[in-house]
Amino acid sequence: MAPRHNHRYRRTTAFTALAAVALAMPITAGCSAVEKAIDCAQLAVDITTDVDNLQDAVSGTVNDPQDADKILDALDNDIDKIKDKTDNADVGKAVDHLQQAVDNVQTAIDKGQDPDLTPVKDAAGELTKVCSP
């Protein structure tokens, strides 16, 4: 299991990306473009947090086995939000990869198997990149 400071580093990186989006947008840009970029970055931060929580739940550091299902539900909800808020092709592709990875984790959990979270982490990282300027 990765040390807890890695979770903090990923969150810090995600928050830095969110701040960069807010600062990088020129004042002359349309409000809706700025809002979409900030929404994308904020949802990427939320998804990164969900992935960290899922890692904790799957690794057994959380006592309630139902936590993984709750976290997967939260991930699905955040994925739906980002799908609704963007029409960017790169974001859409990253979201599709993330959805597939989350679906695979859910299937593994439903079968009583240990899920591979690597594709989820990779897809969340991809989403963070495309939501950053």
C-alpha cells in the first residue's frame, strides 16, 4: 500500500491544476468557457479523491466492506457530472476510459475478486491532464 503522503501529494497536484486553470484563463474569455474549465478541474479533483478513497477501501484499511460500493457510486456520480458539463473530445475520451475502468472494478468486486485499480488511477490521471491548461 502506498504511504498516505502520496494521497496528499496527488490532491495537492490536483488542487494546483485547478488553481492553474482559474489563473490561466484570460479575462476576455467567455464566462462559460472559464466555468467549464473550472468545473472540469474541480470534478477531476473530486474523482482523484474518490480514487484515493477506493484504494483505501479495497486495500482493507477501511473497516466497512460496503465502503467500496459507496465510493464506486460516488465515482459514477462524478463521472456523470463531468459528462454533462463538457463537450471537449479529449475530456470525453478520458471520461470513457475512467468509466470502463470503474465498471471493471465493480465487476471484480461483484465476483468477490480483488480489483486492479491501476486502470482507474491511470484514467483519473489522464482526466486530470486534459482538465488542466
